Amino acid sequence: MSYEIRPSSVELKVNGSHIELTEFVASFIAGVAGGLITSLKDIDIYSRFAIHIDAQSLDINVDGSPVKSNAFVENLVRNTLTGMVRRLKAVESVDELELKVETLN
């Protein structure tokens, strides 16, 4: 299933600190992250998703259920999200990232 991720709320924490996002940036990050998730086999997002990244692990949770991923997917998600977030003014480095998105879908 291919559809636009329409976030109702986006929460981003980097290294334990909440990062303020404009509506555009929040929507962009949520759309990219949601697009990565929905491109995985048999994954649909109905109400929410969360991604947690640290040095040792990457956890993806969709609508309350964990999503299994392989090394390729983990590297793709990790590099894409940390690359985007690292460019934000309030972020100096990304050792830990937590993204929570509630959707209107």
C-alpha cells in the first residue's frame, strides 16, 4: 500500500533532548520515516509509529507492534534519519534518536 503519511503530531528527541520542529520539517521527517517503513514488505501504518536509534540498536514500532528488520534496512533507516536530523540547527551530534509520530491516516 502506498499513501502519504499525514502526521497529527511528531515528537523528536536527540540525545535525550526534545527538538522543536517547524510544521514543514516535522511533516518532512515523518514522511521520509513513514515512507521507509511502509516500503518494507506488508507494513501499513494506521495510527502511529516510533523509531529508536542508538549505537547498538534500531527499533521500529508500528501501531504497537515491533517491526523486524535486517542489516540493510537498519543501515538505510539509521543513515537516512541521522543524516537529516544532524542538519538541524539545534543538533550537534546524534548518539541517540527517538522519533514518535501519530498519524491522521
